[in-house]
Amino acid sequence: MARLESAELDLDVWPEPLPPPYPELQRRVKGVHGLLTLITDRIDAPLLDAAGPQLRVVSQMAVGVDNIDLAACTARGIPVGHTPGVLSDAVADLTIGLMIATARRFFEAHADMRAGRWTTWDPMGWTGPDLHGSTVGIIGLGRIGRAVARRLQGFNVRILYHNRHPSLHADALGATYVPLDTLLAESDFVSLHCPYTPETHHLINARALSLMKPTAILINTARGGVVDQDALLHALRSGEIWAAGLDVFTPEPLPPDHPLLALPNVVALPHIGSASIATRIKMAQMAVDNLLAGLAGQRLPHCANPEVYARA
């Protein structure tokens, strides 16, 4: 905010902790030259039309842009900024944390301890599977997937991965490319790091879950829509898979009475994958860099729709 204020811009800042309702956002964007958005803001064709033809840039403080209609922005010549790379390590750290917390039942054991249910040392009390020596399947070996794979090398695991295409980085990471069905069937942990697109919508559905081991753990730090949440709920309740560690949901925020949150074999976090202080500050700085570049008519340092420049 200090940088934006020092740039002597005419700022309209939404002051509330919750995102602006869509009709309010439509009203307030009229005549603006730039938008700095969060993943909670829906940026679609009607909103762009409400803003007007003078809109020069949309800058999002996030890597993912599934809340933004990129095609509509490109058609109007509007570059969309995002913040790739900066949060890879923070999300990878959280992913490893979720793997261990879910497998070793940290939250369940903590709740039992606070409730007075820890009465003695039990030889099989709160036991779970090991991460070390296991087989981990990574779906999406992009920046975050590779950062997870690097961390997993210290756990002596077998790493499988699935991408649209084999990765040039896989050999250095000790990762083996396999078809998706093979990854699901052989992995003890399945970790999702693919973008949310029409092709990955409900990629993990009832069929996919049925292929997983009954001892397997699903980890999702990507986007909620990659998983069919109803199918996951059934799989967890029925013992089709052992547990899930989740940082993303559909919808967000997930209602506190959602049945997923009542399951003892679910570790649920409120979308905090990038929530380290240094990471969030860097994301904000990158979002401002993109915004100021777009307002000045310069190429965005980090553009989610670079094809927009081919139209010029």
C-alpha cells in the first residue's frame, strides 16, 4: 500500500475483511485503469465491461488465476499479472507438513490429549503409516511439485509423478513418470500440484479414489475443484482410502458444519499454503510490480496471459 500511495494513484481500497460482493465490485470498477485482485474476486466479462475500455491491467496477488476469465481479458487487450515461483517453497513445506501430520495423526492426538483421553502409553495408540520409505505420487511436477520432490529426497521415498508430458527435471529428482492410474494404484501418498482447469476439474473422482490403496493418503494443496469432494467424503467414510490432508476446498471457506471437518481421518487447513510472512510480502510486492507496469504501458514482469502482447 505504501508503494501505491507513493505512486500518487487515485486509490479505491475495499476496507472490509471479507471480499466485496460482486454487485459492489461491478459498481466500483467503473472507470478504473487497474485492478489489484485476490483469488476471492470474480473477474469475468461482465465485470470487465462494467470497468470500461480504459482498463489497462488486472494484477492478482496469487499464482492461480482460475477466478479470472483470461480469454475475456485477452480479447480486450488486458494483461493479467500473477505471482508465480515465489510461493513454491512455502507450499512445498506445508505439503510435507500435511503428509506427516495426517499420517502420524497429529491433530487427532492433540485433540485427545486436550480432552483428557490420554490415559496411558498404548503400544498401538495413535499409530499411522510412515512417510519415510514410502511411495509418493506427485500429480503435477511444476514448480511446487518439484519443490516437494526435492524435500522428499531426504525421506528415502520412491517418487512417481504424472504430468501432461514427461518432465525434463524428473531424473535429477529421482522421479519416475507413470500413467495416472498406475500412480494412484501404487502410491502411499498422492499429492496434488496441478492447476485447476476444465481438464483437471474433479480429476480425483470416485473412480480415481477407487484405484488408490485403502492405506493411501490424499494431499491437496492445489485447488479444491481438482477433487470431487463428495466422492472423497464417501471414500474416507467407507475406508476406501486411509486419510486426507487438505488445504483447499469447494467452496471456500468451507462451512464449519461440513461433514469433512467431522472426520477424524481428515487434517484440514484454511488455505494457508503460502502463509509465511516472507512469502506473502513478496507476493504483494510482485502484484504491485505487475500493476504499476501495466498502468505505465509496460510489459508485466509476470503475465498469466502473455498472448495478449501478440495482439499488439
